Amino acid sequence: MKKIRDADYADLWASYATSKDPEVKARLTEAYFPLVRYIAERIAALHVLPEDAFAALTTANAEHLFGMPPLED
């Protein structure tokens, strides 16, 4: 897993904090997704989860990380 340094994304975070631009949000999501997936995989390894639960956990972690509202069914 590539190491993520928040300093590398400071400009994106600052831009997103002021504008809430969906394009900036997408770039942050893309940048941090490997970290979110890694955390979800570590949690999943502690528990036996079906694949759809793993997907839900990954989504929930992304929602929490970016302060996004939960997806609606």
C-alpha cells in the first residue's frame, strides 16, 4: 500500500473545505480509497463478513472519512 502523507493533499483539503467542489471531493476519495480499503480489510480479517458486508463497511468508512451523508437505498 502506498503511504499517504496528508501534506501531499493539503491544497486539495483546503480547496474542498472552502468550495465543497465535487471534483475535488472525487480526487480526495481516489487518493484515500486505498487507505480506506486497507482499514476495511483489516477489520474484516477480525470478523467473518460476507462480501456485501465488506462493501458496506468500505462505504461506511469512506462516508466517515469524508463526512459524506450515508448513501440511500
